[in-house]
Amino acid sequence: QALMTEVMACYRSISNLHAVDAELQLQLDWMESCYGCLLKYFPYSSTHYTAIAEMLFRLSSQVGEPEGPPREYGVDLGRAQHCQGKLERIFEKTLGIQMDGSPANPDDPIGGMCTSSVELWLLYIQTRNRQAQRQFPNDETNIRQWTTKAYELAIDHAGFGYSNHLLWKHYLGYAKVQTSD
């Protein structure tokens, strides 16, 4: 626990995650390896999967996106793409779905290891929304469809579990904004 506390303190102390700095890249690699080692022995720890997924979400942000770098100069874009791939694999493993919402393993109707984790589902919804905005920058209809599908998928899997009020609260807030537009 002390090591993971140190990892989180180190992560919070980084002001610019997207800088191309050898020392920073080593720190980020160390943090990822600590989570990887922990999750090897505790594969059902949705709390730690959520923490590493949030880190990867921020690292995979592009210029102009929330949590993204302020400019392209001095940014490691390859690392952002690599982090996006890792984030997608986490969703496949923990939630049992691919990014398009289809099952990661069609022969397994149960899903992933942490299917009831509301926090992971909320992060999946954020990621799916961000992907829609990247793919359809000026098409609100497609962005809305992708995000709504992500919410409905999350509700199907975690809408009646522990902390489900957070998921429903986010979904209702999203629906209110969509109906007011």
C-alpha cells in the first residue's frame, strides 16, 4: 500500500504529463509497471484498474482536448497512441467489451472481471465520447449516438450494482443537456 501511495503522490506531482522529458517518461513507465505488478497479483481490483485507466486516459489526450497538451510542440504523440491502446485493452479485460460496444469474447456472456465497476464504466463513456468527437468533429448526431450507446451499455451492465447512483446521475445529466439543445 505504501508503494501505491508513493506512485499516486508521484503522479499527482507531475504538472505536464505530455512533456517529452526522459526523466518524466521513466517515472510514467515506473508507475505503469507498479500498477501492472499489483494487478498481476490482484486482478479483480477495480479500484486500481480505475486509477491506471484514468492515468492512461489523460496520457492519451490530444492537443485541444480536456486534459490534453496545450500545444503540439514538445509532445510525444506516439506515447499518446500507445496509452490509448493500453486503455482499450483494460476495458476489454475488465469490462469485457471492445470500444465499439461489442463483446470482447462473444462466447463469454458474463463479460469482464470488473463488469460492475461504475467508475470504469464512466471512464469508458468518457473515452467513447472522446473517440466520437475525434472521428466526427462537427457531427453532433453521431457523437450523441455513440455516447448514448455507451451509457446504455454501461447501464445494462452496472446500472443496478453498487454505486449505480453515480452512473444514473451522469446519464440523467447527459440526457438533460441533450434535450435542452
